[in-house]
Amino acid sequence: MITELVSWGESLFYLLARLLIILYFVPTINSIFDLQIIGCKEMELNYVVVRSKKRKKTISLQVRANGTAVISAPHGIPIPEIDKFVREKERWLRRKIRENGERQKEIKAKKYVTGETFFFLGEPYTLNIEAAAPGFDKLAFICGQFILASDKVSQGRELFIDWYRKSAQRYIGERVDHFSHVLKLIPRGIKISNARCRWGSCSQDNHLYFSWRLMMAPRSVIDYLVVHELAHTQEKNHRERFWDIVGNTITDYKKQRVWLKDNGHTLDI
Ligand SMILES: [Zn+2]
């Protein structure tokens, strides 16, 4: 028994030692551990600082979907300087944290009852629960409202996802055809994915993927993503030539990127 415990302890020791060696040599993983949780006393606001070796000068600020404020900063910047930066952004920070918290509660609280709101192409539409009738037995979008059959409420989420998926196939498919013609860039095909944050992607063989969650975003955001992924069929990177293709077609693409960064987490049910 004792020998067994010793050898178990030994193997655990070697496993930990190997893990530490791996972490030491993989800089990106290593940097995850270079993390500080700081509270700015005057503001009574907690935030997390992630220091990066890659980052040279700038400090950036992001509020995650769960309401955590994350500051990305270069290695050498002292804490008082980071604190000063946070204080300057205090109003924005507080608003973002509050909005994310409210939106998160709203997403979690979806009950699939009459009066709830669901987004479609950036607009809110009301849900109505109605008795199932011949020709209508699941979920439909009629005259600017969603109608869900009363005996299908327990499958509400699955039915909505299926509806968003089908709408995405049709709507995004049409937008890809349109911009494909404009840009003279032809993809191999499009597929609708279930990705939570990866709104779009382009494979090596030029298949385009778009998340069904995008159907909740405004049309202008979808157009930007369509053009972004189409541009990847020619440029498999994010260098200047890539952004030239995007910017020549979607002149306000930076605005759409900011919208996604700020609101992406709300595209969920
Ligand atoms: Zn890209």
C-alpha cells in the first residue's frame, strides 16, 4: 500500500514537473499566469490585468460577457499608470459592466412565454404562444412576430435555433452571392455553424462558415462579416491588402467590428 502511494505520488510529481516545463516553454500559456486582480480603491471597481510580452505600448480595456473588466497591458507598465487609465475610462467601464450584466440576465432568463423579445436582423420581435393548429405546429415568424405552438414551449430553444439556422442559410447565402459577384471572389460553398464567438471563418479550401447567431445582428454587421470571409478566399491573413478589399466594399467596417466587440455576447438565446 505504501509503495503504491509512493509511486502514485512520484508519477504525480513527474506529471506536474512536465506540465511546468511545457508552460515555461509555451509563451502564450505562460502569459495567462501573468495575471493580477486589482481593485481601484477610489472607484470600488475590480478588474483583471493581463500582462503580455507581445504588447509594446498600448493598454486596452475589455468587458467580458460575464461583466469582468480585463485590462491588457505591456509588461513594464506600473500599476498606478494602469489605475489612472482605468479611472479615465470609468464611466464607459461602469456602463458596460451594467449593460452586460442586464443582458446576461435576460439571455439566461428566456422562458419562451408570450411577450418575450427575440432579435432578428438587429430588430426585436415579440413572441406569442398560440394553440397548435392545422398547418402550424411549431414555430413561425408571421407579420413581424414569432409564434410558438403552446405544446412546443419545452422545445422552444431548439426550435428557435433551427429557425435561425434556416434563415441564416437563406439570408447569408444571398448576401454571399451578392458580394461574391461584386468582388469577383467565388467561395466553394457556405455552411452554418454553431460557433459562439467565431462569427465567420474561411477554410483553406475556401468554404465559408457563419454562425446562426449572426441572424440576430444588424444587416450591416452581417454584410461586413460576409465581405470579411470572402476577402479571405483571396488573402489568408489580416494584412493591409486584406483590409483594403474589406474597406473598399464596406467603408464603415471599423464601426461594424466595434459593434461585434461590444455586442457579440448578446447574440444568444
Ligand atoms: Zn479574418
